[in-house]
Amino acid sequence: MMDMNGLLSQMWTGIDWVVFAIGLQLVLRKLQEKNGWLAWIPGVRFFKLGQALGMGGEGILCGVLEVLLYAVRFYDWNKFGERFAVASSLVFLVLIVIRVIYELRLYLRVSRVFGAKKGWILGWIFFSGLTMFIFGVGKKYVPLEIADPEEGQKAGTAPAEIPHAAAAAHHGEPSDSGLSIDLRERTVSDFGKKRYLLKDISLDIPNGSLVLLLGGSGSGKTTLVNAVIGYEKANADVLLNGKNIYRDYGQMKYRIGFVPQKNLIRGNDTVIRTVTDAAELRLPTEQPRRMRRGKVSEVMDLLGLAAGESGLVCKKSGGQLRRISIAMELVTDPELFVLDEPDSGLDGVIAREIFTKLRGIADSGKIVIVITHTPDRVVDLFDKVIVLARDSGRVGRLAFYGSPDEAKAFFGKDTMEGIVMSVNRKEEGGDGLADHFVERFAELREETKEEAVS
């Protein structure tokens, strides 16, 4: 009786596998995928389905898990002893759970693409073979959209070939003062596929500079900032006043201040207590308490916080909160100061007040780099502009570095916002000229180098 039950179980499993393969081949055909016959090859079939649905990562994972499950299931682990047999059973169960989770993500995507109701989830859970067959055979199940691979999967897989871009990047002796950035590439691994986020970005920023970091959505502004401050390292050499930030990160991180877009402050503390606590935590312990108090007082005066230092943080306005966030970083006396949208949510008058304070910080000999989405109201305060552009391969590239006036002349625009629109993609409402300006700037750099040599 047990043998008959086992035989029937194997027959049912085989029939379900064949029905699933037929249905999957028909579904792939409806999705206009070539080589639908790959639906009959274990492992590969899920990769093909994931590719068709724009879920390549899930497809690869499901394919690998399917092959592993076959290996665990059909190999005779008993010959290694009872412990190995028990261990293989546990591994088998864990792999099944993981596979079911990711398969359901693929199946739910199939349902959405074919406009099916959410109730089909029960069919996918209990009768995946039959359900796939119904979607493949049923004439009423027609894709509402032909799923293109996700933009995130495609972005950066093939950087645009831009003449002179790599050659123009400096690889000589960096300056002993200021910030020297020589970023060859910043990549990530996406299920074994190398994706480029940034490529060929190099520049030298002198001390005492207030720098505007400009670029459209997805151009890599935050990625560049994270690479420069050492939070997410790139294939790069980043030197601050002659010291390598990556190699000496344990020491250099105390010379860098970073203010994120959101205020991360306790609301039930006073202003003076908040800034003092930041000094206590981040300044060297061997520094005399008198010097720490003096630094706190200096920063409070510089940012106009001394008058209301005893008030609670939660009672302060948006502009005051941004100044408190800046004070918490500035109290450590950083050589490099990076701020992500310090004027977010502030009106023009308050925003200009904040940037005027930043101008003063830069004038004290520090390097201040700022990301802002409303640059034109304060552009006159900046010394330099970095313009990043997303090339036709969706990789962040350097499109310009120079003064604001030089940037306007280079792009032929009267405003910083106009410059951003010139390098934005056409589908984003821009001019789609990113590759053009990246190449033009690279050529300009090469010409400048040749003139310097001659």
C-alpha cells in the first residue's frame, strides 16, 4: 500500500511539473519572450520568468533554489549516517520555505501583469502548475503590460562610452591642501551583475570653499557624498588636506561633519544641552573641559543660537532646528562639512540666513559642500558648482566643475535650475544632453591640461 501511495505521489508530482512547464511556456510566449522552451529546464525556467517580469533577482534566486532542492532531495544522504540525513531534511525544509516566498512574489507579479484578481493567490499556493496552465491557455488572460526589466536592474549595467571622460580624470599627484577626489568608479553587485553608480569623477576643492552639488534625480549626488565622506567607499582616492580618508578613516571621520536632510535631535532637551552633549560625545576625551565649553560657546554665537540656548528644542522653528543640527556637527571643528538640503522646507529669507552662516563657516578655512533643490536663491554665495549628470547608460558622471558664472556660460543657461534641466533626461522634462555636456567638459579639461604642460 505504501509503495502504491508513493508511486501515485510521484506520478502526481510529475504531471504537475509537466502542466506547469506547458503553462509557463505559453505565458512566456504571451509576454513576447523568445526561447520559451527554456520553461522545461529546471532552474533556468524561473530565471526566464523573472527576466520577463522585470524581477531578475527573484528569478535567479528561485532558479538556484530549485536546483539545490533537487540535489538535496534526490541525493542519498543516509550513506553518511543518520545525522547527515536529519541535517539534509532540515536544510530541505528551510530551502522550501525560502523558495515558496520568492516564487509567490513572481506569481503575484504574473497575476498583476495579466490583470487577475488577488484571489488567485490561493491557486498559486496550492495548485501552481494548474494555475500557470490556466494563465497560459486562457484567452482572456492577456498581459496588460509587457514587463520590461526594472529600471533599477538596467541602470548602470553599461556606462555610456564618452570620449576623453576617463582620460580627463586626474591621476597625478593630489594637492596637499583642500579636498582631492579621484573617483574611478562606484559600483554595486546586483545578483552577480555589476552595476555602475558613478564613474570618472575627479576634482580638487580648495580650503575656504562653499560648493554647490547640483544634479537631477538619480544623478548620484548622495552616492558621491557618501563616497567622499567614507560612508560608502568607492574605487577612489579621497584626500583631505593630504590625508587619505579611506586609509585613515578611524582618524579622518572626526574631521568630517555631515548634516542629513532630516533633523535628528531630541525635542525635550534644551539647545545648549543638545550642542554640549554633541561636543562631549565627539570631541577628544583628553581635551580640557574648558576648551570644549569654549568651542560650544563659539559655535552657538556663530549660528545665532546663544540668545535662546535655554529653550527646549521642540519649541524651536524650522530654521532654528536646522541651525541646531549644523551646530551639533560644527562643534567638532570639522575640516570638511557636508549638508544635504539644509534649507528643506524653509522660506527664502530663513534659507538665505542659513546659507549666509555656511558662507561664514567656509570663510573660516573649511570646505562646505551643500546639496539643495532651490539653488538660485542663494547661488551668489557659492564659490564652486559641481554638476553631476546621468548619462545614457544611467551612470552618474561629472558634467561640470567651476564657478557659478562659468557654469552658466558653459551650459548657456541663466539659472542653476536651467542647468539641471539641460542634463536631465527627456522623459523627465529635460533636454537630454547629459552625454554631450560630459564629453564637452572632458574635452575642456584635456585642453586645459595641454595648455598647462606647454
